Amino acid sequence: MMKKLRISLINIHGLLKGSGLEIGRDADNGGQTKYVYELAEFLSQHEDVEHVHLFTRLIDDPALSPEYAVPIEKINEKLDIRRIPFLGKKYKAKEQLWEGLDTFVSGVMQHIKTHNIFPDWIHSHYGDAGYVAAELSAVLNIPFAHTGHSLGFYKKKKLLESGLSEEEAEKRFKFKERIAAEEKTLELSEFIVTSTEQEIETYKAYKNFELGKYHAISPGIDTRKFAPYYFQETDMDKQMEETQRKYWVSETISKFLTNPHKPFILALSRPDRHKNLHTLIDVYGKDKELQSIANLVIFAGIRKDIAKMPESEKDVLTDLLLLMDKYDLYGKMAIPKKHDVENEVSIIYRYAAEKRGVFVNLALHENFGLTVIESASSGLPVVVTKNGGPSEIIPVCQNGELVDPQNESQIKKALRNILTDENQWKYYSNNGAINIQKYYSWLSHVNQYIDLVKENLSVSSGAGIKKQHYPNINVGRLKRKIDHLLVSDIDGTLIEPKFDNPGLHDLKTHLINRTEKMAFAMASGRNLELVKKVIDEEQFPLPDFIICSVGTEIYYTNGTDYILDKGWAKFLSGRWKRDDIVNRLKEVKWIKAQEDNAQNPYKISYYYEKEQYDHDELIRVLGPNWYKVNIIPSHGQFLDFIPKRASKGNAIKFLCRKWAIPLINVIAAGDSGNDIDMFRGPVKGIIVGNRSAELAEYETTKSIYVAKTFASEGILEGLKHYKIIK
């Protein structure tokens, strides 16, 4: 029997908390947030699930609830929200978060390792989380599934068609990064979850469409919450609460209306041009008969002051109010300023159903149509766009009529048909309430989903079917509890051909036979290719980590792949102006640039003659920002300029933080000036006997051991000194 599943869901940009979601607060807090939260809740109730962790961004913003700043919020016995800080404390729109995702990846990894909650399965929501899941999956060797919710390709297309320039679209919405992330999720995720079969077609615009695997699983709704209008709550307290809420909902609507007892035509959506609310007002405004039969009620998001809203929402709401004025719909049309999305939407549907009303969704295209099943479940008939998901819902549920959202006479006919024919209204109402329970509950969604996950894991021995095509690192080594991490420089420390590599054979034997509790890392000024060359030529056991190019790059290894730690690269990029430094150094005559393969985005490398070295000149040339640059001369001939943050020592600290290895458990071995930085703090240092002139002054202290023997033999001598080997 398969063990119970630990699942991590990733949803980065929305506001998530247990005490009620702020749906409609802005464009980033719509259906996706609700979907993810409810999916998490119902997954946690599945008998085959051990635990669900929902990872999101930690926000500590005085303008928002302090709940978003709680690092771990327990929702129930098997569900919690885990908030990881990155890019400051303030709430930010999703478009502003792309640049910080590598930091988020590092934070999630560190959190998972520290709390020992390695998941069996990851599920990402939207492109930003897809990027994060692909990175986590590669390094942790854990398979993931992905739900797109919306796609960058179409958003970009729509904006360019509306007249926005390519540059402006890129600047505001980061489409290059978003579309690249979406391509990557198609390539690397085990499968993509869509709401409908039609939605699968939308991925055809992507180059990696063929690499993706797709499963259409209808979203669920909480049928306990979206109960039919005639359902009576037996719990007296809940009944009382329901009655109170219904009273306030009716007050909110009635204050706009001359005759609030008439049935009403209900629309409920974000103020988004795409939702096509203006067409509904046009249809209603032009038809006096429709106005005499029913009132029009539009809940379009939440607003305080339209003038202060984002441009696109401001435009839509202004248009709605101008149309209300144009057709003189005062007393016939309600457009309330706010509603409690979490608790009142289900009551709004039921109230509309009691009034024998109808729900309308005329979106130009609706991916799925969650509002269509919510209203149906409440017993409220619908008139809904035929474009997209609803065309798969209505034939199954028989709860209303499909229309072309731009055909006014079709919309008018459908509305009249339902509002004036009692039998038709009852037929749609009853079908909706019964069929939604049957086909669109969260229970059926979660059952289908868990079956797919279990099937994938059993066929792939737990690593995901795609992993058979993409061999990745064996993270088992990184998950384990590490008692000691040996970090060694290569040239002059591990190997020293001048002296015939003393002790190399014995050290290799020791590393090959090391226990699970000992990790091994190589740290070198060499670039990755040259480190790999040493590993191959000297037949070294594979290190767990490689810190190379003078500490500017970190890689994880598995023999076939070397995976770059992008979180480290992100950390280095702050305050580093590479081109400016290269330009300034042109006036230094005694340095000569090394070959292209010795350079990287965070390392500028030169040769120099020992006798000519002039540190003061370098500082003068670098100008006022010299202190942001590390200048590293080594072996009397190589000169590297790297970000202040980049060094072997900082790379060790970063790794230890990420993989929860106490610095006191690290032993670092080196022989030259660019190794000094590794011996700082609680790290135990070994300086080998063949040390360079820069280290001549060092003597054995409590935290640094100066060996008498050379190279690998000196490392073994140091390990014995620290009682790590007998």
C-alpha cells in the first residue's frame, strides 16, 4: 500500500489566510485565490493525504491584516499556510514579483529542510509559482503538477491589440519571464490541470505544447456553502447568522431600487472590460418591458473611491455609471459598492433565487465559469456566454441558456424566456441544484486528482514519470541530517602535482567510504568545466556541492547534471555593475583579461605580474564604489573582481542556511589568499602545509589548524586534529 501523501501547493501573489479571503480586493485576488484555498482544504480532508502545506509570500504591510505576516498559520490538523518573505514586506502586484522568485525558491528550500517537511508532490498555480515549482522539482527531485489559471501569451496579445506598445507591455507585465516560465512548466511538470477540455487548446500557442500532458478536472465548489435557496439550516446559530446576512444583503441592494420586490437580473464579477458588463446594461437599458419585469443588480468588485482605482477598473466602473445615467436606470439598477465576498456571495445567489431572478455572465471568453456553477448550486438559473467553459457546463447541468455575449437580441430573448415562464425557471433551478452536487463538487475534483497523482508516483517509483527523461540530482543526500561538511579548495589543497599529490589516494578512499552524515563540497577559483575535468581525471567521488569561479557560482551534482543555484546568483546581483567595472579597469596597464571561459556574469578575471601589483591604483580606478567589489589576487598571477557578497565563505554560509547545516559543523581546507574567507566565523579551518605566501603568518588556533603535511595529506591531518576521523 502506498504511503500517505505530503503535498505542497504554491500560490505566491494572492492574499491567503484562514479567517476569510479578500476576494475582489484587486485583480490578484479573484477566483484563483479562492480555488487554491478550497483545493487545499478539500485535499487535506482526503484519506490518502498526510498533510498539505500551502506556500505563499509573507506580507507585513500596515495597510493589510497582520495575519499575512504570520510565518506558519495552522488551518486544520492536516493543512497549514507557510509564508516565505522576499522582496520586502509591502504587498506587491504579481508583475513586480518576478525578479525575486529565485530568493523565494531559496526560502522555500530552507524552510522545507529546517522543518523536515519534504513533500512527495508539488502543485503550482499561475506562471510565477510554475517557475518556482520547476526549480524546486529540479533540485529536490520531487515531481510537480501545474495549473495555469491564465496564460501570458493571450494577455500579451490582447494588450498589443488594444494599442499598448511591445516595450510598455514588457515593462509593466514582464511577459518574457512569464511566457518562459509557462514554457518550462509544460516541459517539466508531470501534468497540467485544466478546468475544461477546451482550455487544453489554449496551450497550443506554446512551443512546448507537445511536451505537456493535460488533464481536464472541473473545479469544485463547496456545496455545503452554495446550498439551494430552499435549504434550511438546522443549527440555530447558523440560521440566525444567515438571516442577519440576508437582511444586510437585501438592504444593500434595496436602497438603489424603487420596487425592490421584483425579480432581479444578477451579475457578479470583477470590473474588467473582458467581463462585458456594459452589454448587459445596454440590453436592459434599451428594453422597457424587461425593465418592468425585473431590476438589474451588478456587483462589480469592491470600491471605495473610483477615482483612486487602477486605470482599467476605473474606466469600466465609470462606463457602467455613465450607461446607468444614459438609460435613466435610477430606481431600477443597483450597483453596490462592496460585499463580503467570502461570506455573502452564496447569500446573494440564494436571495436572487428567492426573488425568482436569473444570473448573467456575458464574459467574452470564460475559461471555466465558476460563477455559473455557484449560482446553479444555489438554484438560480443562468444566462451565460457560450465562449469557453460554460459550453461544457450547461449541456451537463441543464441549468440555463447559452448565448453569444455580443448578440443583444439573443441575450434579451433568453432573459425574458426564464423570467416570464414559471415552469422554465423551475426546470433550470432544480436541475442546477441537483446536477452540481453530482458533477462539480470539490469531493469529486479531489478524488480524480489524487488518483492521477498516485498513478504517476506508482509508475515512476515516486520521482515522477518525466524524471525518467530529465535525470536530476539525488536530493536524498541533501535531505539527510549532516554532522560534518568538508569544503576543500582544489588546486594546491586537494591536488598538488608538484609534490606528487601526497595523501590523495587515502583522502579519496575516505570520501568514497564516508557515511551519510558527512557531506563533501569542492570550492575553487576554477570554472565549472575545469572542476569537472579534475573530478574526471582524478576520479574523485562526486561532491554534494560545487562552489566555483571564486565563489560566484554554486552547483548541485548528480553525475550527469550540474544544477546552478539561481538563488545565489540572485543574491549576488544586488549593487553589482559589471560593465562599469570593466570600463574603469581599462586604464590599468599591468593587467590582461583572461580568456572568455574564465569570465562569468559575477566574475571579471585578469592575469598580472606579481612585481607590478598595486592595490591602491585598483581602488582609485574603481572610484567611489570600490567597496562594493571584492579584489582577489591569488598565486601571484591571477586577479579576480567579484561582487562584495561573492566569496567562497559567503557561498558556504548561503548553502548552510539553505540546507540547515550549522556553520559549526563545517570544516574548510585551503592553501591560498582566496581561501582565507572560508575560515571566518565558527567554521573550522585547515591550512595545508604547502600554503602560499599570503598565509605564511598563520598559526594553529582554536578554530584554524595549520598542517605540517602537504595537500590532501594535510587535510587528513586536520580532520584527525578535529577528531572527525580517527
